[in-house]
Amino acid sequence: MRRKILYTIIYTIIQTVSSIVYAREDANIVYLNSERMTLDSLYDIVNDSRIPYKEKISVFYRCNYKRDSQRKKQTAVINALLAESKRKKDVNGLLYEYIYLANLNNEWNNEDLFSLYIDSADIYAENATNSSALAEYHYTKGTQAINAPYGRKEGYKQFEKAIDYYSRTNQDIQYLSYILYDIAIYTANQPDTTLAKRLIEKVEHILQKEYSSFIDFSLSAMKSDLYSVYFNATKQENMLDSAIFYETKRIGLFYSNKDVLSEGLDYDILQSYLLIAEYCSLRTKPDWNYINECIEKAKSIGYTDDSYIMSRIKYTEAIFLFEQKKYNEAEKLIIEAENYLSVQIDEGETMYPPETFYSDEAAYADLHSRILYATGNYRNAWEHNRKKNNLKFKMHNIESSELEYLYNTEKEERKIEQLRVINANQLKSTTMLIIVAILLVATMVLLSLWFYTVKKSVKRRSALIRTEKEEAELNLKIKEEQAVKAQLEKYEVLSDYRLKEMELEGKNKAMEQLLKDKKDLDKQIEAYTQKINEYERNNDNKQEQIKDEAPLNLVIIEDISKLINKKLSKNKDYIESLNHIDGQYISALKSSYNGNLSVPYIKYCICFAIGMEIGDVSECFSIEQSSVHMVRYRLKKKFGLDNNDDLDVYLRRLNKT
């Protein structure tokens, strides 16, 4: 919703102001950063041959604030730097310059050059190391992906990488605030809460390093969107309260920091008032005076010439009147809201595809149907309800197509990875064949040398044979005498061998006796083991009798307390939280659990309810962390929770109820 509204006003402002900007293009001073550096000064630095390249590129890394003017001069500056970066083979400089050009052409609405320069940047991204260049690269890739069909998942991944790299740079906090604000707009109202939470954590980390009211403003929007998605999935009113809190915080930040916040954020404040009114109307007991006050404040901000904003205002007022059972007035307003939305769709068809407004059309049709149903106009109510269902069916088809696209993309990525593995294996095989061939050649050379050496040695040996023959005859006589001696030694060895055989026979008898003794000992051990098992069974029965006599909740809590004191002695907070578990909690668990809830699973539920970490639960019960995750998975299924539901929050809420 925020994204569509932002695009609408940006498009309107561009169309209104562009002619004035172009008319005075050469007269405008283009400031490139918060240090008030101008494009003219950068142009002089880049074209000054006396300044080293490192100094030029260092200055260029600090140039962030681009403006839609002096296009020729900006292009000339970057082309000059590109030429020098190519001569220096500076991968980081080339990456940053191509991304800079891509962003300029994106501002100038030149999609072809925008894509071309990003493709050029892709060539250098893999080998780049500069955090500023990589941060700009991944941010630009994220904007390209999230605006493409089925690109939300890839866009989230790129934004995550961009935030990581931005946090490593010494980037000006004001520029970083603009980037994070854009990311908050791009990722608004997305159903993937896992990725949204990761982005929020990264932005919070940046905010802890250096506070910025603008970043806090954007972070509040991200959190409000996240809790609204949670509410749509769970219908829990506390999620609604959180979304309202962060929208209220955005309004407070705007009015208390007007001197430092960016201009034009009153458009966001208008949306915040409308969202607060809409969220408040969904409460069990709405405060209608406060809702009406929010609507009036939104209307007082202006933008009455914006069709989309007027449709949202009329829709919010219609909800207000419908909940107060003023059906006729509500019907007039919802018709006006639908008409304004139709005008917006007609005006924005060059910017957005029709499916961009399906969710708004479905919400309007649903409210119109409920109003008509309340007045007894069932036929028209049925028509609007059918329109809502058709729109939801179209949205479902779009989501299915997106999932199919992502599935096919992942399949292709796996195929590409398999081809890479095959190519790597083929390269290894080729390398091995080359090595084997080299070894064979080396072996043949060595064999040739060996044969040559053998041939030479044969000639030498033939000369020695005669001498050896004479020596052999002499040695033969000596060997005959040695043979007689060896025969005598043989008889001596045989006699020793016979003696050893006799010794072994005696040892074999001793071994047989030991085996008999072992069998007797095994029988005694078996009898002793049976007695121990019987004793343990009796002991277990006594323990069960003791537990049956005491209240179950006190025994379980006492067991958990003992485990925590024994294995998690440093975490005394868990003991304090354990004291807040009341006697009705186990009954609430059993009534909500689908099946028979065993004592071990009750202990796990209590541990999760008091906020124990996965690692602490694993250490406390002496099980693997993977087993803890499996327990959590089974509990969520038995409690009837979805994948997006938080088990810990659910268990704490059971304790409160």
C-alpha cells in the first residue's frame, strides 16, 4: 500500500517539476554530498592530471546525492573516471562507477541504459572488495529485482546484503537514512515475515551504532507493516495494537524532528493517520471518536487532488460509518472510494499493471458487500461478494504463478549448479589425464635410461663372472661344512619346539578351567542384574506413588526448577519467571492440546513459556538442539498453529488467559 502511494506521488511530482528542472538545468548547482561538494568541483578534480587516481576515486566514493540536472556533465565525469579505472584495472572503482551510471539513468527513466549498466557492473561484482561499492551494487540490484515480476524474494536478499555492506562503511548517516527509507517502502506489506524480520534486525543494528530520527521513522514503518501482516494471519488484537503503536510513533517522530527529517514526509503521515483509523476500527471495542479524529487529521493534510489518497480516505470513512451501523451513508462513501480508485487505475495504467490494485479492489468490494447485506440488498451484495472472490482468485493465481516461477527458477539454479559440478569434475578428469600422460612420458624416459644403464652394467659383470666362479667353488666347500652344522642346529630347534608344545598343552587345560569359571560368574551377574532391575522397578513405583499424592503442577515446576538450578545456575531469571506459572496453566495446556499431553511435553511447554532459549532447553534436558526443534514442531502441530505463528507467544498468552 505504501509503495503504491509513494510511487503515485513521486510520479506526480516528476511530471509537474520536470519541465522546470530541465529548463534551468545548466543554472542549477548539483550538490553531491552533505559536505556541499558540487558537480563542478568534482569535474575539475577528475580532469586534473596532477591529482592521483586514488584521491579522485576516494572523493568519488563520497558522492551520493544525485540530482536530475546537468546530465552531460555528470556523464562526462563518470566516463572520465571509467577510462582511468580501466587503465588502473581497479575492479572496485569500475563497479561503483557503473552502478552510479545505472542509478542516474534510473532517475532519468532510461530503463535500457539502466539494465545495461547493471549488467556491466555484474562483471566486476564478484571480485570487488570495497564495501561502499558493494553496498550500492546490492541496493540497486534489489530495486531492479523487486520491481520485476516474481522478484520479491531476490529483492529481499539483495537488500539484506546492501544493509550489511552499508553497516561496514563510513557512509554519511543522512544518505543512509534515504536508502533505508526506500527499502522500507519497497518491502512494505510483504507476506514473507521471516525476511522482513531479518531486515528489521539489521536496521536496528545500524540504529544502535548511530541514532537517526529518519532511520527510526523508516524502522517504525517496517515494524508496523510486519505486525499488520501478523494480525491478518492470526487475528490477535495485540498484534493490531503493536501496528497502531508504531504508526503513532512515526507521527510523533515527524512532528518532533521536522528540522532534521526530509521534506515531503507529510504524505507518509497522512497514510499513518488512515492506517491508525483502519486498525482501530478492527478492534473489539473501537474508540469511534478517536477514529473520526484520525480521519479528519488525514483529510486536513491535503492531497485532495490525488485519486488514490481520496479513495483511501473515503474507504476509511465508510468503515467508520458501517461499524456505527450508518449503512446508507457508508454505501455512498464506498461508492465514491471505488470511483476514485477506478480513476487512479485509469491514470496510472502506464505506471502499474492492473493487478497492482487487486487487493484494494477486493477490500472495497468486501466492504460494499457487507454494507448491502446489512441493508437487505442481497442480490447486489452477492454481486460484490462475487467480485471480491474473483479478485482474490486472480490474486491467488498471481501468487501461484509466482511460486511456480520461483520453483522453476530454483530448479534451473540446481541444474546450473549440477552443470558447474559436472564441469568441475570434467576439468579435474582432464587435469588427471594430463598428469597421467606426463607421468607416462617421464616413465618411458626413465625406463630408457635404465635399460642403457643395465646394458653397460652387463658388460662389466661379464668381466667379473670368471672371478666370481672361482670364488663360488671355494665358497661351495665352505657351504657343505655349514650345511652339516645347520643339520645339527635343526635337531636342536626341533627338541626345543617339542618342549614348547608340552608347555602349551598345560596352558590349554588352564584356559578351559577359566572358561568354566567365567560361565559360573556370568550366571551370578545375571541373577544380580535381575535383583537390581526389580529394585529399580519398586523404586519407580514408589516415586510414582509420591508424585500421584502431590499436585501435578507443583511436581513438574519443582522438577524444572531443580534442572535449572543444576544445569543453568547462571540463569536465575528463569526461576523468577517460573514462579509466575499459576495452577490453571497445565489445565489450559491440556484443553488446547490436540491429544494426550504427556508430562515431558508439559515441561517443554513451561520452558518455552518462560522464555528459555533453544540451547538452554537442550542443556537442561540433556538432549540435542535438533530434538528441541522437533519438539517445538510437534507442539505447534498439536496446538493447531501455522508456520508463521510464534509458539512462545502462544504459550505465554495461554498462561495469561
